[in-house]
Amino acid sequence: MSLEPKDEHDHNAWLAERDLSVIEKTYLTTLVWLDRRLRLVDYLEILENMYYKINLQMPKSHTEQYNLDNKFWYWYPLYALGSFSLLAYLVAAISGALLGFYYAPATAGETPAAYATISTIMMDQNFGFMLRSIHRWSAQVMAAVVFLHMIRVYFTGAYKEPREVNWLIGVVLLALTVGFGYTGYLLPWNQLAFWAGQIGVEMALAVPVVGEWGAQLIFGGFSLSQSTLQRMYILHVFVLPFVVTGLIVLHIGIVWMQGIAEPH
């Protein structure tokens, strides 16, 4: 008994099915060959787990969560503020590292060396003006977005149990972001930086009991000097980046484990 189809339509379907089986057999053979050498199945399982974990991070609207018909609010754009602040931080870190190749934290000379190096970067170096502008604007965007992110977390109730620890970490990150901005503001050592530093000294001295000690520790004395600029530079370049990066990793890790909080 022949297995050949009897009419033309059946014949075409039979050929298509045969070609499909050949393709499937070739695909499976190739996949098995690669899996024996590269353990592809193990990595595919990892990717599958990552997909479900990432899906956990995507906020669903209430209409989607409860299968309501009117899905007018598919996604909350304000939930992207955390990722946007991280992106701004990375841009500021990369551009700041490039600026560090040319910057000198020194006040010596008729024109302070710190101010002179900033002028050199902006006027003489290729793309220097653009690089400093990118660093300055990314830092300002980061500060604004972190503040908006904290407001969103507060008004959607995402700080409540079991996320109160991550909320406190976020508050610390907001304070460190302000510290980042202030220390960086003093580094050009121009008139704005000088008087901003002087205001900082006066604010430190106004703190009861520990004010004088704090002014000497942070600013190197009761008036601005080389010690002040050097301290600001060390804090801005060597202390705050490592502390902030570590807290950001911890912050994101907790969000990754707990998932995005739905609005209360």
C-alpha cells in the first residue's frame, strides 16, 4: 500500500510536512551537538529564570492585575525613575573619571591651579567643554531624579513593610547624592565654590557641641584653604563613589528579591 497522497493538494501538504520534519530533525541534531559542548540547556534555564525574575520587576496596573476590561493605565512611567537615576549616576561617574585626568586639586598660584585646570579642560582640550557639561548636567539630573523617585515611593506607599529597610537605604542615598553635589560644587574653586564652601563652614560651626570639630574634620579649619579643597576632592573622588556604588548594589539587590511594590 502506497503512502503517497492521491491528489495535488494532499501531495503539497505531504511535501511540506516532510520538509518540516527534516528541519526539526536538523535543528534537534544541531542543538544536541551544541549542548554536549557548550551546555546550552543549562544557560537556557538560567535565561528562563531571569525572564521570570525580570517580569517580577515590571509593575502591573491594577486593571491588568485583576483582569479588568478597561486597561487605560498599562504601565506606570514614574516607576522608571530609579533606573533613570542609575543611568545618570553612571554617566556622571564615567565623565568624572575622564575629567580627573586633567584636574588638579590645588589652590597654589595667583590663579588657583584647580580653577586653571578647569579653564584648560573647557578651553584647550578637545571636547572638554562638552565633557564637563555632560558631567555637570548628569549630576544635576541625578539629584533631581533621586528626589522625584523618593516622592514616588512615598506617595505610592512602597516604603511600607516589608520594604522599610530599602526605604532607609534610599534616604541615605539621597543624602549622599546631596553630598556628591556639594563636594563637586567646590572643586572648580571659583567665586561660587568659595562662598558655597564658606557657607558650609558657617553651617558646621552652628551645630551645637560638635560644630567646631566637624568644621575642622570636613573643611580643614574655620576658613577655606588647600586643606578644604583636598578634603572635598578626596570625598568626591575616593570616598563617596565607593560608598554610593555599594549602597546602590544593595538597594537594587533588595528590589530584585522583593519585586516592585504595587501602589497602596
